[in-house]
Amino acid sequence: MQKIDPAEYQKRLDRLTEILAGIAAHADEVALCRCPYKNRLDQCTAQFGCRNKRQPQAPGSLPICASDDKLDYRKAWETG
Amino acid sequence: MAELNDITNEFIRQEIAEFIERPNERERIINLFARARAKMQAIAAALIDGDNDLVNQLTKESLDEGIEALEVMDDGLIAGMGIVGIKFRQNLIFVPEVLACARAMKAGMAHIEPILSAAGIKPIGKVVMGTVKGDLHDIGKNLCIMMLRGSGFEVIDLGVDTSADKFMQAVEENQVHLMGMSALLTTTMPNMGKTIEAFIDADLRDQVKIMVGGAPVTQEFADEMGADGYGKDAMACVALAKRLMGVESR
């Protein structure tokens, strides 16, 4: 089994935490105008109902998100 | 100084050429990958692509071949995650893609964990995380999990729509002392309190610190429910988890 220096490992964790902290902060910013469940292809990845979901273009693919990113998308989430 | 063509992996070359705009970042990333082994470049490429099966396979192969775990982290996993962070910052990818990359990172780290364990390096703590009963909104929880894992916590993810019984079972079975619940809906928020009550009724409340979070949740609500802490976002969740585990926050 390999050996690993705890201090060196901690340096890697610190670097990774720095990257992830940047990601988390940007995620909060983006979520103000773009639904976080909407992927780069404008498909919906949510497991719950949403009135912005449209039929997928190809069978078996994810539904399309029809939100225009201008209104508060959270009002379209179906909560019942 | 290395050049783009010094990088052997075509996917990585394309990623840098197309997406890394800032000169200082470009130079640093080119230098990093130009000196990295082809296999490390392949791990980074698979991670950027969110391909957890391939990251899993390549990481295992690399360690079996005797490549140092720290090198796999430096030149493969963390290097790949660095590019993911830059693409996300530039709005070229979004949260679902980032979470796929984080899952790929976890698949790679799974092979490094036994090496850490053998070296006596333990996780900061073990945390059970779940979205409360009736709630299917999991992005916030998933971002918290990504941050917790990246900070050195072991996380047991119970997913969405988690009943009090499921939380209690996970805490007992895994000997966990920290648990996080999230809710996005005002209609499901009370289920956090019901879950805490279930822990009290089962005489388990003293065994576990409970943190809560989610868009409608406030510190006041957390206090009323009898939670041990409230985190307003993923960063706060990590700081809170460390505080509750008695670990100094960096």
C-alpha cells in the first residue's frame, strides 16, 4: 500500500475546497435568474413537476425547459 | 514555458483552447497538463466530461500501476475540477453538469480513500444528508454534499423525500454523529421538526447533531425546531459541520 503524507493531502483538500467554494458562490449568483435544474442544453434535470417542462425532442431524452430566465422560475415548480 | 501542443490529450487541448480565456490561468493550466502523464490527462478529461465510470476505471488503473495518489489528485482529479470551475464561472456549463463532474470526482476519490485510511488519515467526520419527507428539490443538498466531500467529510446521501425512519436508520447503522436536512418548500419545512421529534421519541437525539438548511429555512426556524445549527448555503454548511464536529474552520 502506498504511503501518503497527511500535510500534503491536506494541501490538496485546501486547493479543492477553494475550487468548490468558487463553484458554490457562482451557483448562488446564477440561481437568481436561471433554474439550477436546467442544464447547458436547456434540458430539465428536476425529479419533480414544473410547468416549464416541455416534451423532449427525442424519445428517452430529458424534457426541455421552456423558462425564459426572466421571471422567477420557482413559481412554476409544482409543489403538490 | 510549455505550449498547448505539448499536451498529448486532444480533449484537454480543445478544452483549454476553447474555454480558458484568462492568460494567467491558461499559462498555469498548460504548464500543469504539459508535464502530466497521459493517464492523468485522461482522468482529468473524463472528469470534465462527467464520466464517472471512466474516472473510476482510470484512477484504479493508475494506482494499480504504482502512480502516487497525490499525483492522481494533483494532475488528474483536481486539475480536471479546476477546468470545471472555470467553465462554470463563464456560464459554459451549469449546476447539473458540475454535479456530474463532482460525482466523477467521488468515483476517483473512492480508490484513494483506502490509501488515506491506511496512512491513518481519517475523514473530518461522517455526515448523513437528505432532503426531508415530501420534498424532491435536491440541488442545494447536492451542492452541500459536494462541498462537504471536498472538505474531507464522508457523506452518506439519502437522496430526496427522506422519512424520519430512514434518517434514524442511517444514523444508527453508520454510527454517524452529524446529520443534515434540507427543504425547499414551506409545506415540507415542518417535516424537519417532525424528524427531530422522531429522534427525541426514539431516544436518539443526543447521539447526533442536526443541521438544517434550504431557501425558506431561517436561523429562527432552526432554533424553534430544536436543530443544532442552520446553514444558509453550501459554504455555511461546511463551516457549520466543522463547528459541530469541533474542528477549526479554515
